[in-house]
Amino acid sequence: MKIKLGVLAVAVPLVLTTVTGCGMTDNDSDETPSSGTSTSRDASDAMEKVSSGIYDLIGVKGKASDSRPFVSECSGKDRKKYFRIFHWWSFYPASASDLGVAMERLKTELPKHGWKIVTYGPDTSRNKNINLTADNDKQKAGVNIVEMAKDDPPKLSLHVVSGCYQVPEGQEVEHF
């Protein structure tokens, strides 16, 4: 339990950093990039498609956890008008030996599909989990992928996050 919480403590800030300033804005500010205007439901569907695209790039047999995106506030903005989408999920390879293969495929394939790898390498946890953080400017999304080889069962932990959306005029953010 302590290791998993420690990994989240490392992974969440990495994901937030990814989307807040690594090329997804037109200026050099630390402000969360804009993802445009959308309803919460449509933005959630878009993040599921981003996650599905990443899943397709894994290229090894296995299964994904069953999770849904959720809505969060945009730091420093009106929570009734602005929001971000987070989609946290895991991939469990059919064979533990395929975990490293899956991570290497993602490292190779993500850039071919519009993703810019921002960081790659072991984290500071006791397990020295391999972390990959990438941005996709076109999709206004970031992802942090952690190879958790010493978990039982071994898995990839994926955190996909959007930029900051604004709801259409006259609507409020639907939180779920």
C-alpha cells in the first residue's frame, strides 16, 4: 500500500506538470493550456478516445481496467465555467514478460502519433519504476505512464489529462 501511494505521489505531479507547460500553450506561461469549449460529457468522451488510442499503441495482449474519466477544476478559474478531464486507468499484460515490451512500444509509437515525450526513465521510488510522460498538442492532452513491474500483478499505470476547457455560454460544468 505504501508503494502504491508513493507512486501516485510521484505520478500525479508529473501528469499535472506535463499538461501545464510543455508546449501545449501558445505562450511561455505556467498556466494550464486551453482545450477550447466543450461540455463535460463531450470532453470526457474525447479523453476516452485519447486513452483508447494509447491502448491501441501498446501492442501486446492484455486487458485494461474499467475506469471512467472524471471532471476536475482548473486551478485559479471559476469552477462553474472551467474544468479539466482526468482518465486514470491500468493495463495488465497477459504475460508479465510483456510489460517491458509494452512500455518500449509506447516509447517508440507515441511520437509517431503526435505525442512528444517529455520525460522517460526511472522514478525515485524504491522500485525505480520506469516513467514516461508525453504531451499531444493537437489533442490538448498529456499522459504519464508508469511501468510497475514489481506490482502483483505487474501493470502499466496510465494517467491521461486534458487541458482546461470552458463550458459553452449559458452552461455550467457538470462534475462527475
